Amino acid sequence: MRSVIMLVISVLTVYFVYMHMFKGRFANYMVDFFQNFLNMNYDEAYSLFGQIFRNNRTMLVLIFLAIVFLIVFRTYLNWFTKYFEEINKGVDNLIAENAGEISLSPELFPMERKLNTAKHTIEKQKNDILTAEQRKNDLIMYLAHDLKTPLASVIGYLNLLHDEKQISDELREKYLSISLDKAERLEDLINEFFEISKYNLTKITLQYSRINLKRMLEMIVYEFQPMLKEKNLTCNLIIPENIMIKCDADKIQRVFDNLLRNAVIYSYDGTDIDIAVTTQNENIIIKFTNHGDTIPKEKLERIFEQFYRIDSSRSTESGGAGLGLAIAKQIIELHGGSVAAESKDDIIEFEVMLPSVCKL
């Protein structure tokens, strides 16, 4: 628009000068000027005007065109200089990592959009790097903390067995049993850390197969009977017959195992745990519901983060390293599904959605 307006003004200006410069008012003004300042009579002044302007019309028009060109060129140069200055400031803003958006003239909107896209990309990459660094630090911290407790117990009881020469068989058996339990706990923690490292650092290939979901859940509930009896819990399985699902059976079994384990750990004694399965638009919905302390909203938002524990006061004796739900979420998302948690009125519910369900 600016270029069109500048072109029109230039053409009109040149046309006006060409048509009116050598006659009319301009000629009268110049003749009057020569008469007044050079003390000439009218004929002499008019003759001088003709010699200067009429006889050199072409040259004067060319000079005027050159002047118009220089003015137009200078105007364009100022515009472009201003644009480059704006772009330079935008790049400085990008490098300085300022919080605000980069703003340029409307003519530079494509450049503004690209700079802001680059800015957001850089900020995201920086945040990802900081998050990865924080996770690495968390891994080291939790590894040192969680492995120290059972390891110290194992060393302590083995030292007792080594130093106490006169020890009863009953006490020896007790110390050995505790040491074995602590060693197994240590093994479980190490396996958890290896598992989360595998999911973070390698590309997992799913081994799909069609399984009967009810049979899988019945088997998992059966394996949890000792834990259920310990807290006097009842697990109710509500699922239609012959629900088939295509998935990686081992990994999905791990997900259900982890969700049921959490339900047992965080349930009130003597309450029920419900596992309800429904189908919806060729998807399967599995809900794990138990009765326990209501989880605050701010904790629900972080419950699937690595190393996060709902109750930070819990020792590693009663809970894992805070990796189970993080691994479960990754497995479900690898299958193209989702998982969410809700809690209110002393009821905790985990909902898993998995695609590709076949009902026989």
C-alpha cells in the first residue's frame, strides 16, 4: 500500500511539474523575480526565463526526476532500515530470553510469528533440559535415600550374627529372616529403578495379543488374597463375560497389579475395593475404587510423576519408590490409552481407558 501511494504521488508530481513548470503562474513568478531582483524590464525578464527554462526543459525535467527518485529511494531506505532495526531488536529479545512476546510492525508479521515460534521452542527446550536435570538429580537422591535404609538393616543384622558368638537358634533365625526381608526389599527397589530407566531411555516395543480381560483380573485378584486378608478387605470384580482386549498382556498386567496394590495400601481396614469394567465406543473403561483418606487436589495433579509419593512420611517399608504409577501411565499411553485419578468423600478412584476392545 505504501509503495502504491508513493508511486501515485511521484507520477502526479512529475506530471504537474512537466505541465505547469514552463507556463502559467510559475512563469509569471519567475519573470516577476527577474524584474524585481535583476532590475530588468518585462521583455528582458521573459527572454531570460525562456533561455533558462524553456530551452533546457528536458534537462530540468530529468533533474527533477532524479530528485524525486532520490526522495523515494531515501524514503524506502528509511523504511527498510526501520524494519531491520525491529528485527534486530526482536533477535536481541530472543537471545535475552525476555518473558514478553516479540512484537514487530504489521508488515513483518510472518517474521514476528517465526521469531515467537523460535522463542517458544527455545523456552520449551530449556524447560525440558531443566526438567530432565531435575529428574536425574531426583533419581540420585531417591536412589541414595531408598537404598540406604534396607541396606543398613541388612548390614546391621549380619554384623549382629557375625559378632554374637553365643546366639540362640531362635534369635539367629529371626535375624536371618529380617535380613532376607530387607535384602528382598532392596532387590525390589533396584528393579524399580531399572524399570523406570528402561522406559525413559529405550523405545519399548509392545507385544500384542488378544486376552480375556476377566480372566486376567480374576488371576490378579486371586494373587492379592493374602494382602487383602491382612487388612480384612474385600475385592469385588464387576465385569461382563468374554471381554477381549488386544494389548501387551505382561505390561497391562503390571498396570492392574500396581493399581490394585495401591488400592490395598491406601484402603481403610475392613472396606471394599471395586474393580468395574465397562465398554464405551469400542474402548474399555476399567475403574479401581477403594475407600481411604481423600487425596487433595494438588496431590492428585502430581500423582503420576516419577518418585512422587502421596504420603511423604511413608517409609520405603510400606511404599515403593514412587515409580509405580509413573510406569503404569507410560504403559497405558504406549497403548494409546489414558489414566486419571479422582478422590472425594474418602473415595479414591483410578480410571483407565484402553482402545480396541472386541466383545465376543
